[in-house]
Amino acid sequence: MRLSSVVIVAAMFTGAAVISLVTAGFAVRLIENGSEISVRNTLDQNDLTWAEVQADGLTVTLSGTAPSEAFRFQAISTTGTVVDAARVIDEIEVIDAVGVVAPRFSAEILRNDSGISLIGLIPATSDRTGFVDALEALAGDLPVIDLLETADYPAPDGWEDALGFALTALAKLPRAKISVDPGQIEITAIADSVEEKAELEARLARRAPPALRISMDIAAPRPVITPFTLRFVLNEDGGRFDACSAEDEEAQVRILNAATAAGLTETGRCTIGMGVPTPSWADAAELALAAVADLGGGTVTFSDADVSLVALQGTEERLFDRVVGELENDLPDVFALYASLPAPETPTAEGPPEFTATLSPEGLVQLRGRLSDPALRDLADSYARARFGSASVHTAARVVEGLPLDWPLRVLTGLEALSHLENGSLRVTPDNVALRGLTHATDTSDVIARLLSDKLGETETFEINVVFREPPPPTDIPPSPEDCEIGLAEIMSEGQITFEPGSATIDAGSLDTMNAIADLLAECGDIRLEIQGHTDSQGREVMNEQLSQARAQSVLSELRSRRILTTNYTAKGYGETRPIADNGTEAGRDANRRIEFRLIRPEPSVTEAEQTLDAMAEDAAAEADGDEGTPDEQN
């Protein structure tokens, strides 16, 4: 009886415990569900639908990916208004922290007469110290201002090529701004002349790495003309300019029109440059040219604001006085006029004293005539040897007395002017310096006129009869890159480069073709070239691409073994992606298995709007899809 009571009591306690546990579990689930539902509803009401909620006992866990750190904090704060903040567990991720995007690396380098400055953001892996040291070597005594910052991210593709080429370009450009971006470089610079501009553009384009995109904007400013000179001669043979300067296109047209009205018979040419002494230059030139026409001939010379008018010998004095008087009244105040009417010649028994010098097409110089003293003869001989070469000068001038005091100046100035010609003659008399000859430079007449006017004086008489002729083409210049590309295509049309079946080994029968290609490339010099490998469509696409790459590389290696400079050559395999014939026939497949040589041309300059990151990304995507390329790279 006593044992059964104990059992009953134990059973009652056990039942009560079970009932308590069931009741507690039900209560916990009720609390969890209530908390989870309440928190989720509150988050949804606050447009935080990205957040996930999971209740576990009294704790509430938040998960999901927040658009930003601010949204993560808002979700936690909102949950804290429903349950105790101590019960909230934060497992939220933030988009900003998930994928950190590398910064855009770029650099701006400015070089001028004050030194070199650079600013921008570069990868920490770049050799910043070495780059700055190289710039300091270029700057010499001028300062180098380094405002670069670094970021600890890998260098993007093309960055090192762009940075290295910037240093190469800067060494040739004393006044330039260079913008460096991964795989791209923009050059803005100033050249001293149009010729120098063309030479710089060609040289930089040849030296650039093949994969680098280049944009060049090299300006050639107008020349500084000093003194600002104009010289017009009108005689029985018609009118001509020995020198002509204008400050802009409008003044150029006005002066040429006035010269045509005065009797210009040759093709008018007037150099546009800087240095005009007064805005009324064109007005004065028009008046002076009209005055020469009214006199019926003569010479007018401008040297800055000094004007010299020399009438033809025999001009009527009354006409000369009237024309000169009107010109003096009409010229702007800044100009000073010197007018001269030559007196009739009175020949002597000996004839007028003169000194002559001739320059032959072979470069030989003969000095003859009269010189005022032995010291001048030695000086003229030494000066001519310095200008034309010691072995090219023969002096046969004699010393006489009674020559004008300015004879040495006229002789030496005339010899200096003669040195600007390819061949010609100089004749010096007491009242004139006459220069005739041939030149290969279009501005030689201008240069000689400025020289004589500056050294002899504005009132002195001189004659210039210089004929321009195009120089003969040099025999040692390499063919242009375009001619090289055409020549390579002609060689390949006569005999393709073939390979052993299924390999990148060049067939022995193609060695003559390789020799011809190497001979041509040796003449072409430093050009940017892509050696392209192509296959037919037989086999797997990946294997074909690898085979075409190996074959292009094999051709490149073969050129190197022939001592061809291949610094700016690149080998590229295109596989079966660029067929030129039908792969369904044996003849078509044979045509598609080929090697091609294509020039790599600089990218054209782009506008500022086209330089955005979006535009660059679109260009990169198009190039990756094979949609971009030079016009020569056709399928």
C-alpha cells in the first residue's frame, strides 16, 4: 500500500513536469512567432524589405544585404523599436563592403620652361621613385613638383606601357602636357614649326608600344618675324615680292590684292607671323604699293615701322615729289618714310667698283673684285671658308683704295646672304647689293630681305632675285609605313608563309618569302606592326586560336633571328574568326590558313565628351568582341 502511494505521487509529478514543458515550449514558439512577425511587419512598413528576420527564443537575428551602411543602421534601429535592442543580432552585409572597386588611375604631366609638375593617382606597385628620378634628369636644373598619390591596388592592364611611353614622349617635348590612363595616352604639345610637328608625330607614333592608344595634338605656332619685313619690286619685268609679312589672313589678302593691282606678276606669297609693329601695317602696305604703281616702278621696303621707297632711275622729279608727298601725308603716324630718286649714272674710265662672289651648284665659291684693304681680304676669305667649307673657297679679289667706308659691311653681309642659297651670285657696288640664285626653302627671300634691311639700313638699295625650286627627293629616306604595308602584301601575294601540318614550324619552302619580308622591314625602320595568324574552321575553335597565335609568334621569332628590330611588333592569333574564303571548300580553307601584316595606327583624337569612363568602357567592350580595329583589319 505504501509502495503504490509513492508510485502515484511520482507519476503525478512526472505528468506535471511534462505538462509544464509542453506549455513552456508553446509559449516560446508563441513569443518567437510574435516577435518575428512584428519585426518583419515593421521593417516592411519602413521600406526595408531586403532585411530577413529569424527569431530564436528571445533573440532576433537580422540578415540580408543592405544597399549601404546607412540602411543597415536603419534596419537595426527599426527592429529596436519592436524588441529590446539587446536581443537583436546583426548579420547584415553591406553592398559597399562586398565589392570594393579599384580607383581610376591616371596622371597629368606638365613640362614647360619653369620645370615639370605631375599630379594624379598611381598604383603603389609603380616605380614612383624611379619615374621621378627620370623626370629630374630631364628637367636638369629646373624643379620637378611631385603631387602624385598612390593606392594599394594592382596596376591595370596597359598602365606601365602608358607611363613608360609618357617618359619617352616627354624627353622629346620641352613644352607639353601628357595625360596618362591605362592603355591610353593623350599628348598636347607645341612645336617650333610645321616640319617639326610632322616629324614629332611620326617619331612618337613609331616608338609607341603596339597596344597603346595614342591621341596627339601638337600645335605649330606662327613664327615670330623680326624685323617685320615687306619688300616689293616693280620694274620692266613686272612686280614681285622679295619678302612679305602679314599679321593674319585678312591682312595677307589685303596686301596681296594691293600688290596684284600694282602689277604683281608672280604667284603671291605672304608669310603670316607674329611681331607686327602696329595694327595699321596692312594700311601702310596698301598705300606704299599703290605709290610704287603710281611712280611706274621702283622698290618699297618695310622694316618694322621704317619705310624706304626707291624710284626707278629716270623717274620724273615732279611725279616723284607728288607721289612721295601724298604717301607721307597718308601713312599712319607711326611709320617713317625715306624716299630716294637715283641720279643718272656717270661712268668713269675704270667703271664702278664692285665685288662679286659666285656659289656653284657643287658648292664651290669664288671671290673676285675689289676690297678696301688686306685685312678685309683675309676676313672675307676666312668668313667664306667658315660658311661654305675650307676646301670650297677660291679668293682672287684685289686690294684698291678709295672704296666707300661701309664697303666691308656690304661685302660681309652679302656673303652671309649668299650662304642661304643653294647656288647663286653676289654683286656689291657702292650704291647697290644684288643677289641672285636658287633656293629650296620657300622663305629664303624673306630671310635675305630681313638680313639686308637690318644690316645695311632701310634706306640702302639692294636687289633680290631668288628662285624657289622644290628640292630633289632624298635617296636615303625609308619608305612610309603605308608603303611598307603595301609591299608586305605584295610579297605575301606572290608566296604565302606556310607551316608544317598541325604545327607552328615554318615550312622550308617559305624561307625565301621570309627573306624578302625581312629585307623590306629592314628598310622600313621603326614601324608599329601586327603579325596576324589565321586558320580555317577545321578542329576546335580554342585549338585553332592557339595554333594561329603560335604561328604568328613563330614568324616574329624568325624575323628576330634575321636581326630585324621588332620592338614595336606584336603577334596576334585570330584563329578561325576572320575567314576570307569559304571554309566549305579545300581552296577556301587553304586561303584562310594565312599570315597577314597590318600596321597599328594611332587612335584619332577624341573630344572631351568621348573621354568619359562610360565611353572608354564601351570601346573596351567593342574591342573585346572584335568589332573595333583599323580599316585595314577587315575579315
